[in-house]
Amino acid sequence: MTDHQPGPTSPKAQLIAGEVRRRIVEREWQQGERIPDEADLAVTFGAARATVNKALQLLADEGLLDRRRRAGTRVAVNPVRKAVFTIPIIREQVESAGMEYSHRVIAQRRSPVPEAIATRIGLPAGRILIHLRAVHYGNDRAFQFEDRWINPDSAPGLDTVDFRHQNANEWLVRNAPYLRADIAFSAENADRRDARLLRVPKGQALLILHRSTWNDAGPITTVRIACHPGYVMSTAG
Amino acid sequence: MTDHQPGPTSPKAQLIAGEVRRRIVEREWQQGERIPDEADLAVTFGAARATVNKALQLLADEGLLDRRRRAGTRVAVNPVRKAVFTIPIIREQVESAGMEYSHRVIAQRRSPVPEAIATRIGLPAGRILIHLRAVHYGNDRAFQFEDRWINPDSAPGLDTVDFRHQNANEWLVRNAPYLRADIAFSAENADRRDARLLRVPKGQALLILHRSTWNDAGPITTVRIACHPGYVMSTAG
């Protein structure tokens, strides 16, 4: 006996999702059309209703199906495309690429938060936060440069941590779980500092990741990560 | 009566997910610790077991919980961060920003696919595909420039479509549902053509989206989208 019903990735649910996807792709079930009830599909596929439910939810999450409480499930007319990215821990990402990870803290100090950053996380400008700048390396080549602000009020124990010995990203992941995260990608031309720390020409196009996290005590951290040229963020991993 | 059990966004499942999240964030349930069984939680929260299951799955999808078939559910030691982005239809994105949408087809022709692109989608180089280049505008300002290849074998009816009158993105969404998509973000300095079509200086950092889709007949389309400067792709929408 198991404690849980199968998750959405259970082989049976995946199988059913695959078959439903095929029917949609081959237009057996047309866009806008209502598909059979869960109970009927459970009989058709010889599966528990909960398993059919999971399979349909998987397709709804992908945007292929439109599920409404009382109106049943229809083939989406205008599929929303959802892309799920896994935001990896930098060290693991470097190591899984077969490189040796290292990092160097450029600065770690208490500092009043500038207005633009304060606004982003909903704190008054001038509040004293920890300002941390660090470069992450793979085989001694600059991989990412992070410029991070951490709110001591939301991360108890922070004062005792020396980020030269412990990577802030990992410490935060383990010690300050978040309730909410905002993540945004954009592109910027490397400024003088990006260029110096990543060892690239000034003006080089860089993928920039902004991430802010909150728990119930308020903002935990906000970080701007400048990725080395050629960095690709992809759904495949 | 409804045909479906509540989806993961049902208010009750959300409520339970919120409470479980709180217990994790406030360290009542520590990282690595096994949490109570679904059946017990169902009693605790006065909810159906399926609802508890959905709430836990929601948190597992976020990376906060680790669910194993027989080993039960534990608080994740090393939360994987998942970011879900909605890839919008360009026209809707422009219109929802309160701008008037228009688009201009630069070129639409049958052309042998170059090797780099053929490799990306798993076709032999030189295969004849539809090559389409178009600029999307919001209030007459260039919003995105797309350079797209479409495989007629995977998109029946393609030959009759004139993309000057119908936006390729929307036609494909409605007429060639995909089974699999690869999506990747990177940053590039605008080349001469990007610069001319987006009306930006050469070298301007641009967010580049590559997307390829497949159905069971093979690759449907692969597109490189260069976004206007300042474009931000965010989880918030």
C-alpha cells in the first residue's frame, strides 16, 4: 500500500495524457469540443478516476485542455503555452557541466538599499540590508556575476554567516524558504563592472536574471545575476 | 454535481497548500522531515484526501516537497526552483499592454533549410521549408522580429495560407497543435538586420527566444524571436 495516489508523472497517467494528446493533435477531438467525462474516460482507459484526473490536469497545465468546474473539459481553442524552467543552484549547474566550481565574494557589507531596489521588493529606500557581490566560476572562467541584497529581518541567523565560506544562494535555499518568488529575464549590454568581473568586452549582450523572494516576514532577497555570454536558459534543462 | 474533482487551484486545495507552506517556511516541519500521511492531513484539514493530494502536489511542483511512492512525502532538503512562464500570443500581449497591434511580413518563401537550423529540429539540411520573416508592432513601434521556418509536412493546409493576412503564430497555434516544445532564452547583440528591423543601434543587447515544436509527423516550426530592448520575460505575466 502506498500513502499517496500516483503523482501526475505516474506511468499510467502519463500514458493516458499521451493518448489524449494524440487525439487532440490528430484532431479526433477538435478545438473547443467537450471531451468525455472523467468517469467515462476511466472506463475507456481501465484506470482509476483519480489517474484520469491527473492526466487531464497535466494537459490543462500545458494549455491543451480547458477545465471548468461545471462546464466540463474542452479542448483549448487558444492554447496558452507554458514553459517551465528549473532555476538550478549555480554550483550544481557548473558541476553538472563537468567543471570545477568556485566562487569569490567581491564585497559583503551592510548598506542602505537604493530606491530602485527598495521599490522592487517593497521596502523603504535607505533600509539597512546586506549587500553582497560575488562571482561564480567554472574551471576558473567567470560563469555568473551576482549582485544581491538580503533582508536580515526575513533571514534569521544571517548575521553569523560569512559568505566567503558559504555560497549565499545555497545558504538561503536551505535556511530561508520562500513563499513567493518573482523571476524575470532580460538582456543588457555589459556595463563597465559586468565587463570587468565576467572578463568580457563592455557592451557584450548578457542574459540578466532578476529574482526576488518573500516569506511572511517580508522580502528575503533580491538578486541580479549577469550570465556569461552564450548562456542559454532552456526548458530542456 | 461536477464531472471533475477540484483542480489544483480549487480554493480548498489552495488553502491547504498555504497552510503546509507556512509550516515549512516557519520550520515547524523541518527540511528532510517526513510530513503526516495524506489520510491524516485529510482529517486535520477536514478535506477529501484527493484535495490534500492536490495541495501537496502543488507544493511538490514548486519544489518545496519531495514525494516518493513508498517513502511518503518529505520537506525538500534542496528545493528545486521551478519558474513557469506563459508564452503569450504576440498580438494579445501587445493589445493587453494597451497598444494597437500590427505586423508586416518581410518575406515568405520556400527555401532550403540551412544546416544549423536543420540540426536544431532534426531534419536533413537542404529540405525545402517555408521561410517566413515578420515584424510585430505595437502602436507602430517594433515589438519583436521573428525569423521562422515551417515544415509543410507537419502543418497540413499550410500551402493555402498567406501570412500577410494571418499571423503565423496564431495560425499555427490553432491549426498545428504540438506534442513537444523546446524553448530557450539567450541574449545577443543586435546584428545589422535585427538593428534595421527593430530600429535599434547595432550591438544593442536583445533578449532572444528560440522555440521549436514537434508533432507526431515531425518538426512543425522553429523560430528565433528578437525582442525589443527593455523587453522583460517574467513569471508575474
